[in-house]
Amino acid sequence: MHQRAGSRNVIELHGSMWRMRCQTHGVFEDMGETYRHHTCPHCNAWLRPDITWFGDAMNDQVMKAADDVVSRCDLFVAIGTSAIVWPAAGFPELARDYGAWCVEINPEATELSSLYHETIRLPASEALRQHPFTTILHTLGGTTKQD
Ligand SMILES: [Zn+2]
């Protein structure tokens, strides 16, 4: 979804439904919206979506990339998350520990709401239209340059 909206450098923490992979031979090319292959051309095993299901191990490289980004960000915005699924639920505290301004957008409070500098109790579609994120980023950038 983010890539289709034009976002670059997206870290897919839980993989992508648009890729298929063989348990033995790894990930195949992005299949787009249509799965052209249902079995691995190397071993003929059934392919599965390249996503992390409950019980699957997280991809260490993806987690490291996410930790790196979260620990270096100036603004951390959590949108519509339950804040109960780990390890992603640890990102707000990590961001805050490294000095990010943290904003939660969620109509409901979560267990982690107290970690945020700012909470917005609106649906994401309304909050993102109304919130002055550009102003906050500009302000944070000015603060960073003085440090
Ligand atoms: Zn295979």
C-alpha cells in the first residue's frame, strides 16, 4: 500500500502479500496482484505469501533496519495500531528514548498511550488531514541543528 502511494524506503516488518516464497529456496519476485506461480520451480513445493505469520520468526535484517530507523527518527507517528504485538510494540519507547517526538493516532487509547508526547483520538483519515506534521518536522529540524 505504501509503495503504491509513492513511499520509498519502506520497511516491510511483516513481509508482503505480493511476494511468494518457498520455505527452502526463498523469495521469488514480486508477483503483483496476481499469483502466477503456486509452486516452486526448483523443488515443486507449495509457495506461501512472504509474510510473517504468528509463530514465524521475524526477519533479523528487517528488524535491524527498523530499529536503526526508529532510533534515528525525529518524529515517530504510530497510526491505528493496537500496540500489543511485539516486537513492533517496542518501537514507541525506542523512538522516545532516542529523542523522537512521538505521536499516536488512534480513536482508542492503547497500553502505550502514556509513552507518546501527543495523542490524537481521531480516525487516521481525519487526523492526517488536520495535523501539522510539516510544522513539527521543521521545528524538530531546527532543534537538531542547534544541538
Ligand atoms: Zn523450492
